[in-house]
Amino acid sequence: SGSATTKNFTPKFDDYQAVYNEIASRLEENDEYDDGSYGPVLVRLAWHASGTFDKETGTGGSNGATMRFAPESAHGANAGLKAARDFLEPVKAKFPWITYSDLWILAGVCSLQEMLGPQIPYRPGRKDGEVAACTPDGRLPDASQAQDHLRKIFYRMGFNDQEIVALSGAHALGRCHANRSGYEGPWTFSPTVLTNDYYKLLLDEKWQWKKWEGPKQYEDKTTKSLMMLPADLAIIQDKKFKAYAEKYAADNDLFFKDFSAVIVKLFELGVPFAEGTENKRWVFKTFNA
Ligand code: CCH
């Protein structure tokens, strides 16, 4: 396989596809983990690595993988992401030529495709950074807040309203954990499959405050088994956001198209790629999906 410990080794598409396959083959290795897949938490790792970007200063973003270091790994927003970083350690050991920062994003891409999402084109080129490159706390969104906050946070990364709504659809996946964020429960009935159900449920269900000791969150009136964060409800409380949510609820193909485009943009924020690679992204073959 050319596994890559020689100095002048230049990894190619097939080498990254091998890393992809390794991750994909292990996503469901542990039945006891959450809903049976590490996919959602790996997507969250890739997003939190990227979502620290600040377009004014060019700081943050997925280049650097600075969440390996204590200041950033200890930020409240990153609670629980150790599970994702630890999952990837044996992959890094098997393919030592890949940087952590490229690996974390590749794991996000792999997870989204394996969870039946759209193709997510990828290009490598991230370099691991030093502890000094850790971003200050507070760059990731606060789930207790609403549209003004979402706009402030995502405009800082360079996104517009349509892109904010498209990105939010990732909450079709995974769940909240009381021992991580304080919140509890999944957003949809199929948390290991990417669909536009997040928008459908937001718009079709009646959402009421959950009666509990934890932080303020919503539950669906019908089954009381699903949840929404205050920041999720903002997607239908804001008129401009809501118009996009209605489009995505009505058209899964449109959601997939826009989601793929915006997640590629997110995953590349602040990365100094080699010139001429913008139109040379790779699409990996799915493994289990
Ligand atoms: Fe998120 N997210 N997210 N999120 N998120 C949480 C979990 C996931 C917010 C808050 C939370 C995005 C945007 C936002 C995922 C992907 C994305 C949790 C629970 C909170 C709180 C953490 C826990 O307890 O484990 C807020 C606020 C925003 C504002 O926009 C975006 C954008 C993405 C990806 C594109 C995924 C996936 C999860 C599930 C993780 C898991 O472990 O199951």
C-alpha cells in the first residue's frame, strides 16, 4: 500500500481514500456508543475545528488542529469532542503522514457521506499548528441564544443567511449529551442518517419548553422524545431564516446541494491551500453507504 513513512512520500488520492476507508470501516464498531455510530461526533469535531475562523484577522479555522491543546480543548463548546479525537488516534498512527488538521476534516467528510449525505468534495493541505495558534474562547455559537447571535457568529466566518440555515441542517445528525453541553436528546428520529428532517420537524411539530432542571430547551409536543435548542428555534422565528428552512423542508435535493457547497466552504476557511487547487477537489468513493 506504500504506507508512507518515507521522507519524500507525496500522498495521492488513493492514499487519502485508504484513510477514508479506514475511518468508514470503524464508524459503527461500537454498538454502545450513542446511536451506534461515531459519525455525528466526528462531524461536530470537523465543524468546531473550522468554526473558529475570523475573516477580519484570518485566525482560526481548520488549519492547525489547535483543539489538540488544552486552552481550546477545554473551551465549553468543545466538551465531549475528546471522544472524536480519541477515535481518530489509531487512524493517525496507521497513516502518520496525514496531518491532524487534514484528518479531522477528512473524518467529517467521510462521516457525512457514509451517513447517506451528499458528496463532499475535499482537498488536503492543512498543516498542524502550535499551541500559540489556539483561538480565544467564545468564537463558536451559544445554543441559548437566537438569530442576532447566530448572525454575529456566522457573519464573522463569512457566511450569509442562506448558508446559516443550510449549515443548521446538520442537526439532523447526532444528539445532545447532558454531560457535554448540558442539553439532552436528538433532533430527529434518524440521527445517523443525513436528511432534511431537521427542517421538516422544526416546521411541522409543535415545540414546547421541556420541563426539567437542565438548561432551557424545547421538546416536541407529540412524542416528547425530540429536542430543539433555542438557537434552532431561531431558524423559524426569524422571517428571513424561515424562508430558507421552508425551501429545504420541501426539497431534500436542494438541501443536499446547498449543504455540500456550504460545508466545503466551512471546512476550507482559513486554509492556505496550494495555488490552482480550487478546482481540483477529490470526491471519495463511499465505503458502506
Ligand atoms: Fe451543533 N450542537 N450547533 N452544529 N452539532 C450540538 C451537537 C451537534 C450548536 C449547538 C450544539 C452546528 C451549529 C450549531 C452538530 C453539527 C453542527 C450540541 C450538543 C450543541 C449544544 C453537544 C453535546 O451535548 O454533545 C449551535 C448553537 C449551533 C449554531 O448554529 C453546525 C453548523 C454543525 C455542522 C455543520 C452535530 C453533528 C452534533 C451532534 C454531535 C453528537 O455527538 O452527536
